[in-house]
Amino acid sequence: MAAMRDTAAAIRFRGFPPSLTAVAELPAPTPNWATVDIDLPQKTTSRGRSLAQVASSGGRMSVVRLGIPMGTPPGTYAGNISIAGGTRSAVFEVGSRIQLRVVPDTVRLETNAGDQIDITLTIVAVGNAPWELRPVEGLGLYKVDGVERAIGQAFIAELKRGERRIDRLAEELRAGHGGIMRVAIQDGAGTIGPGEARTVRARLHVPPRLRPGQRYLATWPFHDAQCRIELSVRPARAGGKRRSS
């Protein structure tokens, strides 16, 4: 004989892909698994029936965790859950989350001060919400290990009359700053949709104040991801002439 549908309140799942969680009162003994049917949109990578993991909290309530496809659009979906010999209606609230991956996540380049360099990245939107890549960015450049060196120098330096330690630290940090590097997107700017892999070509405008023989680091943020850009400035040639790239 088939089990009758439970008339208790719907179990409400909340969360973001790839998992939703619900806390519900379930009859004892609490099983380890439950069967879930959820009415997901046709464009998701999988639909229909799946298994949910059930864990007792030690009291009357249990925690139910359900995996859903990463690209499930934000929204509220209906379904049901078969557990402990009964079937309960369920509501699935899927939140919006931007999640990005950047390849490569580190770029190392040899350059001259004032050069322009083209680089290519791939940005993959693995979340369920779109993200906007702006056409122009400005990234601060700092000497590699410059912050640690500035702190050390500031704390061991003999201060001038009336000079504060924090003022010396600010001066040391300023000395290690290479300026703002302009990043202009040549191809790929705009909205990147969920599940999309976008190839992006960007032009780096290297500041002219970088010192020959030094290494500088910039961090290019992409919401929850980033790309580290390390620039090695070529040493000055004999006679003071700069080698062109």
C-alpha cells in the first residue's frame, strides 16, 4: 500500500548552488537519506529526482542537505520529499550567487617602464548569476615584498625630529608604490552569463615610473576571483638608454 502524503507544513530548503539546506522535524527513527523530487527549469543540467542527506541534530529536528546543479537559476521551486515512510511537500529557495574562475590566475611578464602589453585570460562564470566586466580598470602596482620591507624599515629607522613612526611607514610604502597600471579590455568586456567561458584580451599600460631591475605585483580582482600580475622590469642598458620591447 502506497504511503499517504503527509499533511504537515512544507519543508523549506534554502541556499545557493551547489547545495540547499532545510531544518525540519522528522519522525523517528531518522533515516540517513531521503528521495527528493524538484521541478527545476528545463535549461538546468539535470532535473527531477535526487537523493538528499539527512542528519539528526540530536533533538527533534533534523538537517536535510540537497545537491542541485551549479547553474540553477535563482528563484523558488516546488517539489516533494519522500522520507521516513511518508511524502512531504517541499519548497526550494535558490539564491543568486556570482562565482568566477580565472585562467590563468597568475601572469608573469618581463617589461620596460612605459610599455604596453597584451595579455589573454579566460573568465568562467560557474555561479548562477551574471557578472559585468568593465572595459577599463586601474590596478595599483607595488614592489614584490615591498609591504614587508616597508614595515621593517619603518620600525628600525631612526626618526627625525617631530617625525612619527606611522609617518615613516607611509613614506616607505609610498616609495614602494609603482603607480597605477591602466588595464583596457580590447575584447570581451560586458556581461558574462552563468555557465559562460569568456576569452578576454586586455592591454596593460605599464607606468613609466617603474624602476629598472625591480619586480612589481598587481592584483586584478574579478568578484570572488583574482589574477596576480607580476612585472619584472628589465635592467637599464649601459649609457642609460631603455631597451624597447
